[in-house]
Amino acid sequence: MDLEYRIRKLFNLPEAFQCGYSENEMEQAEKKLSVKFLQTPRNYYLLFGKNRRLDRVVKKLQLLYNNRLKNNKKCRL
């Protein structure tokens, strides 16, 4: 099972439902920020970047992960 399938199933997103940024939007963001996104976050934004509910969950998970790293606790996602 791939990650896209799991995320769609977990958040009940039909396959036809597109909620990501376009390739053009990603290129503009990279240019504006003067960065090149790594492949994993780039794929996430292309597939699901405009879905606010999913984005809130991802940001909360990132905060939890970073807090655990800061406190030197083992992190497993």
C-alpha cells in the first residue's frame, strides 16, 4: 500500500478529489522562496497541499515530532 492510498483512506478522500497544488504553483513557490523542495514534501503538496484539514494534522505531527527531538526522546512515526 502506498502513502497516497493510506492518506486518502484515512481522511476519506475519493481518488477523483484533487486537493494539491499544481506543478506550476509549486515552481512559483520554489522560485519565490529561493528553495527547492525535497521530493517527499513536494509530492505531499502536489497531492494534498490545499486540504486544510489534512494540513493541520501534518503540522501537529511535525510539532510533536520536533518537541520529542528537542527533549531527546525516541521518535517513531
